[in-house]
Amino acid sequence: MGVDPVRRRYRAIALGLPPRPIAPPAAKRRLLFVGRLERRKGIDTLLAVLPRLLERHPDLHVDIVGDDTVAIDGRVGFRQRFESTHRRAAWRRRCRFHGVLADGDVERLYRDCTLLVAPSLYESFGLIYLEAMRWGKPVIGGRSGGVAEVVRDGETGLLVPPGDPEALFDAIDRLLDDRELCRRLGENGRRLIETDFSPRLMAERTAAFYRDVLDGAANRVRPGLADLVEEPIDLDDANRVRFTGHWEVVREGHGVPYHVSTTPGSSVHVRPPARGPLVFRFMGNPWSGIVSCDRGGRREYCDLYRPEKGGVIRWQIALSTSTGVEEVACTLGLEREANPRAEGRQMWLERVTTCRPNPGEKSIASAPLP
């Protein structure tokens, strides 16, 4: 019943993060790295340039957060090797390895840092960049994977080739020397969080996606369910259905065919094969007006106007119980002034059926025009 096509549908929806309050500049300039200490995260590239950066910028402090127990080639880890190599350096106390921290402690480091540096060799998305940007912090990332979807080079941060120590040194040095650039990148990043990565926008996009999927499934499943209690009338059967005026067949959304007319006076004449109620199914939209059903001089009306396009309007007509064949005409737009909200006149006819009375399903009641 149309399940497999639904399963194959997908849509990229950006993660939503609430922005954090802008904190006043910290007394010390701080470079922050967050991630596992492994090559994939680019920690080896960062550690290769830290000695020069710490010597060049005497007021710089470095905070490295993440699991530092990962061994290199089955031996010591990056932290142990770095500390062993530089244990006598004058700047050594300004470079601190924190290990794994609680979320609240990491948030405080984001708040107090001057910039985030995460030169990963590959990231499928890059949540850490968003976590820093929502605090208004500039970021430096590796130009690979999904990082470019988050970090806009020269606008919200800087991108460098992965595994390139010289390019990384130049990018960090540039931001440390240019406070105005740091401020501008940080402000742009926080603005991007508010506009493209907000929780509200994520919720709206997610709801819209599910609504689209469910509408598509309903369009495929609804006719099959209706056939259990309704007998469809073939709109191409010239012996039972006759169209007059201007009509065209339009396939909307998930391939559902509609007979559409935009010409006032266009009609569809139906000779039902049974004496049960006749059901017209329309799609409502802001450009639809009034349709009427004429049964031997007796006329009933239905308003197809809807504020938004979409949704099924089910209009059930009770036929006469007398013998003989009765022709039913559904005519478009006879009383345009009765619906002043409509911007035009259209009729989107999906299907016509005959059915047994079904008290469990709501239908649009016929009503006289005022």
C-alpha cells in the first residue's frame, strides 16, 4: 500500500541549538580544542604548531578537552608524548590537558575561550563548531567532510587543509593578531545559529517533512481504503462520465491525477451505476470557489475554498431512490460573489465514487447559498 516509497524518502534537516548569552571578553586569551585525542581529529597537527604559538603569544593559554588515553600505534598517546617532549618548556604551564569533562565544565570553557580550533581530517557534520558559535566564538576547522556546511570560510570561521601544520599556524596566528576579525567571525557565527540552526527551525522543518510524508502516504493509501466501502467511477468511461468546458489532467505531488478546470461553467456529468450516494473528492486551495450539483433541477452547493492548498474535500450527494438513470452535473463557479475570499475559480477533482452510507466518515454538507 505504498510503504516502500515512503521509507526511501529523506531530507537533510539542520540540528537546532539554542544560542548562549554573549560573555564579556575573558582576561586571558584562550585557545580551545574539544575532541578525542586521535589523528582523525587533527590533534597531531594542532600539537605540532602549539610550541611556536605559545612562544609567539606570551598571553595565550591552551585548553585541550577530550579522551587523552588513545594510544598511538599501540604505544603512548598524544598527550604523553607531547608532555614528555616539552616538559621543560617555559610555556608548558599555559597548555593544559583536561581529559574528559562534564558537559557543564565544557560549556564554561566554550564561554571563556577566544577561539575554537578543531582541524579534523574528516567530520560528517561538526557539532563542536556549532557549540562554540552559539557562544559567539570564531572557529577554525579542516576543509573536509561536512565541516563546510557549518563553518563558512571567512564569514563564521576559517577553514584550512587537513593535516597542514603551516596553514593551521597561519590561521590561528591571524585570529590572535586581529581582534576585530575575531569579533566579526564570532558575531556572524552566532547569527547563523539563530537563523539556520535554531531549535524552532529544526522543529518546523521536521514537522513539515513528516507532514509531507504522511500526505504522500495518505494519497496512495486513501483510494485503496475508499474502495472497501466505495465503488470508483472511471472518469475516462465515456458511457458514464462526460466533461464539458475546458479541463486538463494534472498530476500533483505524489502522482495523484486530478481533473482540473479554471473555466467558469465547466461541468462534469456523471451517470452513476448504482443508487447509493454519489461522492465527489476535491482538493481545496485558496483559488477554489463554489461548485454546484444539479440533479434534475435541484441544485446544491459546496465551497472548495481552503486557506492553504491541499487536503481532501469529500462531498456526498444523496441520489433519488426512484428507478431509472439519473444524470448528475457538477458545475464550476456559478456563484463567485458568494465566496469573496477566493482569489479565483478552480476545481481540482480527484475522483468520483458511489458508496453505501458511511456514518463514520465526515463529508461536506450541501448548503444553499446566502
